[in-house]
Amino acid sequence: MERFKDGGRKSANTTVKTKTEFRFKKKANYLKTPLGKLKKISQLPEGHSAKQYVVNRGIPSKYHYKLFYAPKFYEFVNQCEEGKIPDIKKDEPRIIIPFIDKQDNLIGFQGRAIGESKLKYVTIMLDSQAPKIFGLDTVDLRKPVYVVEGPIDSMFIDNAIAMAGADVSGLDSFSAEFVFVYDNEPRSKEIIKRIEKTIDQKHSIALFPSGTKEKDINDMVLSGKCVDEIQRIISSNTFKGLSAKAKLSEWRKV
């Protein structure tokens, strides 16, 4: 009635219905690279060799969608960076462990051999300025950050990242409380040197107690230790400063 009174025009109080807008989730930046063309481990059939490797290592299923399978690893590397590997005749399949930064960019990756290979891991950095660290995309820097030696080890404990090599200088740009968890190799001169350097840099370190037979976190999981137990072992054996130096002297004699 109001519309007819107004000569057929809409009154000021007329409610106009608008179409509902649907927002689609934006595709992650790293999936816009050649990585996005590979199959995720979660997409592979149960009997696939790459999936079997991941399952046999006990890697939690929540990481299966973040790991990829490259049937031709060297070809994949050259797709990411042209001419990176000149000779790709002897190509091989590998599991891809991507390094993603806080902005969701692919900064590098590790290729893990599935079968027999001279090199278990091949690390490729696409950004030479980026730190060689796995797990930057998910870590919460407001909480204590556990720094382990390998990406797979980092998948078993809370708020962990992994070093892709011995150089940890890339951590200097981050403001956080770091706890370094090195492999359980007290007779390794290289490990001892790295631990000493870490203590001198005023970081906390975790040293596994005597009697621990396993070499690393993944071995502990495979031996039957639950994740909560491993987390408790690490927390109760974390040291810093003078107490870390004293504990290291004890630990290296084991």
C-alpha cells in the first residue's frame, strides 16, 4: 500500500534483499608452486611405498597431508628452480618435507629417500636468505619452542621446529624461548661441540637421562614410548647456563 501511495516508488523504509556472499578458502601460497601438483601422502593408496614409509615411522596422521610424494625428485627440483640439478638421468622417488614460512610461502624442502640411496636426505633451499628451519608455519613463538635435529622428530612433540643442518643462526631473527633437543649421542664430538655452543649462546638444552637407549625422538616412539612420556622426559631434563654445563660434563661420560 505504501508503494502505491508513493506513486509506485520504493519508500525509504523498504528492505532490499541482497544475495548472500560465499567466501571460499584461499589456496595456500605453497600449493601454488610445483608442490601443489604433487600428491599428498594422505592421498596415496595404503600399499604405496611412500605411504608405508610414513606409517612405519609412526608419523601422526595429521602430518600426512603436509608431506608430499615426488615420483621424480630431481625433475621436481628443476620445476621449482630451473637448472638447479643439471643431470637428472638417474632420477629417483622421494618424500617431500616442505619448509614453509609464516606467510605460507615455500622457502625450501627436504627430499627423503624411500629406498636405497647414497643420500637419505637432500635439502633444497629456494630462498637463500630464509632460515633452514622446518615448522615455522605452525610454531607459536609466544610459548617455549623446542628445536630438534630432524623434521620427523619435530612431528611428535608440541610446538617444535627442526634445523635442516647444524647452523642455527637463522633463529637470531626470532624472539622466543628456545629449548634445544639434540640427538642422544653423548660420544659424538660433533654433537658435544654443538651443545657447548648452544649453552654459550645462553639457550636451554635438553639432555636425555642415562639409560636412554634410543638415538632420537622417533626411535623412542617406535620403541613404545608415548608422546606424553617423551614430553615429560624432555621437560624434566632441560638445563641452562652453569647447570647445563655441569649436566653436559656428566652426560658426555656416559
